[in-house]
Amino acid sequence: MTKLSQPQAVTIPYEKLLSGQDLTALITDAFGKTGLGIMLISGVPNLSEKRERILRVAKKFGELPEPIREKYAHPASHYSYGWSHGKEKMKKGKADTAKGSYYANPVYDSMTTDEELKKKYPGVYTDNIWPTEDCPEMEPAFKVMGQVNLEISDLVNQQLDNYLTSVTKGKHPDNFFQKHAGGFFKSRLLHYFPITEQPTPCPEAAEEADIDNFCGWHLDHGALTVLLSPMYLDSNGNKVAPPDEGGLFIKNASGVNVKVTIPEDCLAVQLGELGQLYSGGIFRATPHCVSAKAGSNVSREQLAMFSDVHPEFQISVPDYGNSFEEVVTCPHLQIVR
């Protein structure tokens, strides 16, 4: 049976982040070698209302009849825009049907008018696809929440740049994260479908094997991911308490599974693998997954915003960092083939 340690996520008040004051100690605790690769931002103005608005949209769209949802699927972008369900493969190459996703750029409806660029990189440059006919409230809620996430991402990037410039004695290029990791965004609105309890002859083995039954162990691709506190809703749309056994799990530096709870009045900022590379391994991305409680018959709603570089950006490991092997290695990431 998996042994769980207590949550150790670092929390930074929004006002402190906004002030631009030196947060070196907190950045180290959150994203350093022994950190969880995540921090919580508390006290974000008007967050509760904006969060509830967008997450209820996730449930509404996710419960539309399948033929209606599939109207907004976009194979040409490899399902990187619009609706996607059962297209992503996770553990053992099995199609992920536990959740459905709606992808859009929260900042720009159209990144470019260059049709050749759209054809070359459809997963990046496709125009947004909005379900205006069947779920008109999605677009405005998506964009309002996107502006909040964008501000938080910018503020955290400033702190990362300041930290790296300090610890590398000026070798880290000024505003590197702000210039390169803060221009390309994608938000993913997630509806985790209710799951029903399935009998198993060995509950202990099932707990170990299925801790990632909602979303398998992985690293996010980009530099930063901004997350909301997830919302759990019953079939009537009533809020229910998060399951004790389920939620977001992160592997700490020792390989121990740590459950991280994001309070409703907080945003979470998680480091992706590009953030690890950009920093020469000074910052560490950590494997994470989402677990569900079988038999709950409750849906889980979430929104994540990813920041990334443009698709032709030349990624290189800075010479001030750790060895190449240390930079590109992620200990404890479970890869099942």
C-alpha cells in the first residue's frame, strides 16, 4: 500500500507576489532540488466567482450529448483545440476516457493570419473554436479566468528570472523566462467523468496500481502551469467535498507520493519540464497524477493554463547549470510501456 506524506506546498500571498519583493527562500522551497515543483498563490482578487463560473461551464459542456460535443472536436490540430475525449493515450498506451478536455488560447483567438504557419504547426496556431451555439457562456468565462492566470504566470516568471540571475551571479539572461516562456498559452478545461466502483480481488494492489486512474503520472511540457482548485459536483450540480483518497499527487524528491490540496481561494503554479531545462536543472519539475475515488459518482472540474515557447524556439541547456544528465533526468517518473 502506498504511504503518503503530508502536504508541503509553499504558499505565497498575492500581494507579496505583486509587490515584487525578494522571494528567494520561497522560490527555493517550491521549485528547488527538494521542492514539490508547485506553489500556491493565496488572496487573488475575485478568484472564487471566476473559478466557479468557468468550472460549472466544464460540467455543462461535458454532460452535453456526445454528438454535440464532437461537433467541436478538431482532428486537424491533433485535438489540441476544441473538444478532445479518448484521443490522448496514457498508461500502457490505453486511450484516456476518464476525462474530456476543451482546449483554447485564453489570450488570443487567432495567433496568426499566416495559413502556412497554421498548417505547419496546427497544434499551436489553429484559431480558437468556441461552442457558441451549444454553450455560449464558455468563451467569456474562459477568457476572464485566462486573464487572471496570465497575470499570475507573468509575476511568477519575474520571480524565476530574478532568482536565477542572483544565484548565477548574472549569468542567467535578463528576463529570459518573461521573454520566452510567456508568449504562447493554452488553457485546458477539464471534465473528469464520474467513475463507478469496480470490484477487485486485491484492494491493496489496486490502490497502488490505480492511484493515477484519473490522469497518469507525467510532467507538463511547458515552463509553467497555472491550476485552479478543482471543483467536485454531484449529478445535480451540488458541490461536494473532495474525496480524501483522491486528488492531485506529486512525487517528492525522495519518491514519496504527496497529496497536494489547492484551497478554493488559491491558484497553484506548477513547474513544467521546459522550466527545468531553462534553469539548467536549478528548478525541478516533479511527476504528478490525479487520482479518483472509485464509486463516488461525482465529477471533477478543473482548468489548467500552460505557458510555452514558440515551436521553433531553440532549446539549449545553460552552461551555468548542472550536468546535462542531471538537467534532463526526472527521478521517480513512472513510465509504463
